[in-house]
Amino acid sequence: MTETQSSQIAQLPVMGEAAQQSYPTATLYVVATPIGNVTDITLRALHVLLLADVVACEDTRKTGTLLTRFGLNKQMIAAHQHNEREVAEKLVTRLRAGERVALVSDAGTPAVSDPGARIVDAVRDAGLHVVPVPGSSAAIAALSASGLVNDRFYFVGFLPAKTKQRESELATLKAVPATLVFYEAPHRITDCVESLVAAFEPTRQVVFARELTKLFEEIHRCPLADALAWVKADANRVRGEFVVLVEGAQTEDDEGDVEAERVLRILLEECSVKQAAALAAQITGKKKNALYERALQIKGAD
């Protein structure tokens, strides 16, 4: 981007809208931060961080670096999984005194497989205001680029580290029709894939989204049967944070559609479109009109 283009963006009217919005005091702001690319932070997030009296963060060093990159110097308080309840009490006290508190995690949206949920719960129990400031989410980013066609997803997060516990949890997910969303650390990705291969059908699609928004971002999709070989083919594929998506289980309707398609294709080899659709409807119980339209599509593609 040239200096002129950068200047033009800075002068856009929308840049001032963040400052014109309402930012009440005595409020906890749950602020999403970039998962890799620092420029993914939102204008609203920056303004909230600017206004905040204190920033509650998972790691003060990491958040300090982020704030410095945007020219911000704020008081910070560590709020991680080991001290969350204790910190929640302190933050409630500060909020009652009329302060604005920004809650962030190291990356992404707080309280989503990250610390923060207990703090939000304590603030709400105290009758105080909580405002989400949405932004980056690794799960949503991976889903948007996966190409897995499903209106539903089931967020699992991190699977248990121990093999038996991991296998037990996966067994409960086998019949879930929604796309399954897992987070995984690089040192456990091979064990994770081995468990997925053992738990699910080999024909299910799996998507690996590695190092999202970062320099070495990689998104790969393949049948689960090929997943382990792909991971082991390159040493770099066991580096970086992962989002792993697994295609959901087929429902009875899905299975019926697959069978109807198979029958229709066989009949089209010997029958006209009209005859094939009528016979396929009798055999499978599916609607004749829908099968007729599908038969036309198949013939048109041949």
C-alpha cells in the first residue's frame, strides 16, 4: 500500500465511528485479538483498549507486545486459568468503582478454549454489564475456508491428552451430524489424527487449518483415510497451532439421498430420464419430481 492509499484510508469517515459510539463505564469488555496477523484487530477493539482503565490478559508479556505495536501503554493484570476466580473478584471490585475493564486472551476470542469464562460469569453474577467486542476466531476462520457444506457445527475444542480419554470422547461424537471442530497443539497432532482415523469412517472429509493468518498458513482437505500420511509427509506439518475439522455423520436422509443417486445413475444407463426418475422414485421412496430434476442434471453433465 502506498502512503497516499494509507492516508486515504485514515481519512475515511468510518474511521471516526469507533470513537463516536457509546462505551459505558462499570463495564467488562470481552475483546477479541488477532490470532496471528496483527492487522486483523478491529477499530472498535483498539478504541476499547485505548479507553480501558485496566486490561485483564492471559499473558502480560504477549499482550504488552500487542499494545505496544499500536502505541498503547495500559495497566495490565494477569488473568489465566490458575488465578481466574481470584482475579474475577478484583475485577468486580474495580468495575463497581466505575472502571472500564478490557478482557483479552493471548489470541482470538476470550472464553473460547481460553481463560475468561469464569470472569464473565462472576461479572454477570454481580449484576454488572458485559459487552462483547467480536473479532478473530480460529474456529470460524477455519470453517469459512473449509468448503464443508453444513449449516451446523459442533465445537469440541481440545481433546483430552490421554489416549483412552480421547478415544472415549470421540466415540460419543461419531453420530453427530454437524461438522466437528477441534483445536490441537503441534506436539499432539499426530496422536490426534491417529485417534480420529480409528474413530470415524475413512471416507469422511477432514480439514487441517494450520497457522491461520500467519506467514506459513496452510489449509488442507482430504479423506480421513489419507490424513495420517499427509501429516507425516512433511516435518513442517507438525508445527504451529491447528484447527481440525471433521465432516459430520450422515443422517438417514443423507444416506437415502446417496442411495437414490446411485439407483438413478444405474437406471439412466438403460432408461430415459422420465422412466429412470419414475422407477427410482418407486424403488427409493424419494419424490419423482426431485429425481427427474436430478436426472436432467446428470444427463447434462455427461
